[in-house]
Amino acid sequence: MPHIKIENACVIYNEGSDNQVNALMDVNFEIKPQEYVIIFGPSGCGKSTLLNLIAGLEKPTRGKVIINEQDISQMDANEFARFHCTSIGMVFQAYNLLSSLSVIDNILLPQIFLGNANRKERREKAVKLLEKFGITSQANRIPTELSGGQQQRIGIARALINDQPILLADEPIGNLDSKSAQNVLKIFDDLNKIDKKTFIMVTHNPENLEYADRVFYMKDGRIEHEVVNKKKNKKNTEKGGAKEREFELLMRSFPGLSEAQLHMLMIPFKAKILSEYLLTKTNVDQNQRLEEFIRNRIIGKFKREELRLMLDRSIEDGGVGLDERTATDFSHGVEKVLDNAEIIQSDLSGISSKLGYKDSRLKAKLFVRYFKRAFLDNTTREQINRLEDLLEKRLLNEIGHELFAEKLDLPFKEGGVGLDKRVVRKLIKEFEITLLVKFGIKKE
């Protein structure tokens, strides 16, 4: 008897209008109890929509979603809430923990929604899960004080507190460094093998596919094909096994391609990795943590000094493991871009009107002053005026990136600013990244 059955499911947004979107089309499959299934495909293919359909967070436009012989799309709100609390646990990429609650209170929250009024019993269940996932010492801390890997373990514990038989995970390791990701994948594997949970995970990473019993390959809202993993978790220990495993992984990700075709397909990726090897002193794990911490700084989760400290902290202690000088240089570079982005985002109309400028002109002047201090030497007053004109037009989006670059490099007599090519490259790099970062930065 199938645990989960999807029959001719479609999810269509704005049906019948000019901007109709077919998120899912004619999806059919069955999942048996205690199976480990991965839904795999590129971004935008409908993976998360399908997972939300199973979770009951989306209703099908047409078709049925049957779990334990019940069509959940036909349930009323109260029936579904009860069903979801007792049958399905969810793990999210963004953790979705409440920062106002302690770790243990986050974990036992679904017990309250379930109606368990026994405070002692709720707490005992949460403590067992804390012990199971090795986070007992963090019980009374708040989630934002913990690493990404620890927060995701809290999310898993919360998803299991009501002992639901089905566990769904949407890109659960997307925000984690490689070591934390492997720890979480091991937890999921144990939950499936030892605790006998039916587990369904969405991912776009082919490295995760080896854990699944079956893989559904999605494209453009449809399941293109299904692969049964006959070699689940079988490790190749023979000589040359690592190389063979790499190609087995790629062949599984791109069925229908030969080894020679895969070699050709991978050439741009190989070139990118080699370039990064030559240009950077950090490894892949450090780069992933660096990206995570910079993301936290952009959204205001880290303050100025916190970023530098995390870059300087050892990898074993949850940091990036840079030396002190490099950490200081990196954090200074990030703060410089964020400060400049805040200038663009800020409303300076009150100050600019007093000085007799438009808001955009004052911002252009502030950028010129910054560039002069940083690297802009030996420029005439006429060049500065023309540079201010160009910066203002770029800020107002009156000219695009290419014309902006062309005018900076063009000789002054021909209507350009007449800057040195190296200066132009540096100016464009700093200004354009600032324009990009300005969206969504959180002010302190």
C-alpha cells in the first residue's frame, strides 16, 4: 500500500490569463512507507512546488494528493492542521526558527500546536531529541547564537517532535558548509534506515543522489523520468573508485550523455575551478563559509566587528580560518561596499537641497570623493565634473553599464572622461558591485 500517492496533479497560477504559469503538469507517482526519495532538478523546475503539494501547503489546481489513503486537498482547515501535525514533519533551507524563543522552546512548539498540555512530557521529548542530535548544551541559547549546522539540527528535531512518519526537506543543506552538510545528510540517512521514516528531499545537488532509494528527475513542472538507485550507499573501495564514482554521479545527473560528452560539458567548470585555485588562497569550504557570513552581514545578522571575528576564527570553532591580516582586509572590503551601498539607498534630499544639489548629484559627488581618496589621482577639475555627470546618470539608470564603461575610457576631447584603463576597470568594479548590493541591505 503506498504511503503517498499523487494522481494527475497540476498546479497552475493565474489560469486563463496572459501570465499563466504551469508550475506542475500531470504529475503521477507513488511512494511506499520507509522509502527515501529525492526530487532532483534545476532551479525553477517545480521541485519545491511538488514538495509543498505533498505537505499540503499548496492545493492542486487539478488532481489528487493522497496520503495514508486520505485526499488531503479535500480536508477542511482544522482536519488538515491536525493531520499535518501528526503525519508530516518539514525541514527548511532557511531553518525558520523563532529567534525570540530558546532552542528547546523552538523544538517543542509543534507539541503545543498538537494540544499536548503536559509541560513535563513536552520537555522530556525535546530533551531526547537534543541528546539524539548532540545539541543538549545549546538548549537554552537562542538560534541566532548557533552555527548553520546546529540550527539545521534544531529544525530537524522540531520536525520530529510529534513523531511524524513522513519527513520532507526542501534544500535542507543549501546554506551549510560541506562538513555540516554531510552531518545533516547522515542524520537523514539514519532517520530513514534506523527510525524507519519515509523521507522526501528536494535538491539540485547531484552529490546527494546516492542516499536515495529512488530519484525523480524534474524539468519544466514535469517528472521527466525516475531512477531506482540499486547501489544506494555502496562505497567503491577498489583502486580508481573515486574517479569512477565521480563519473557515475555525473552520468546519473545527465542521463543519455557519454563519458566523452561529459568531459566536454565539464570543461568550463574545470576552467572555473582552476582559475579560482590560481586567484584565491581559500579552499571550497572556506569560500562557502565566507559567502554565508557575508550574506549574514548584508541582511544585518552580523554587525561590523562580528564579521571580522568570524573570518579570523578557526574552522574548528565555526569560523573561516583566515589569518588576522586577511580577515581584516576582507571585512574592510565588505564594509566599504556596504557603506557605499547605503549612500545610494539613503534619502539625502534634505542635505542636498541645502547645498543646492539634487539628491543624485550629491551622491555622485560623494562617490567621486571616495574614488579620489582610493585610487583616482592626477585628474583635472573638468574630468571630475564629467565623471560626476556620468555617475549621476548611472545612478538614475539613464545609461547602462556598457556606455558607462565606454565613456570613462573615451578620451576627454571625444566627450569621455579620459581615465587610464586600469583605473576604469577598478572604478567600474567597485561602483557596479555597489549598485548590485544596494538592494536589500539592512542598515544598522
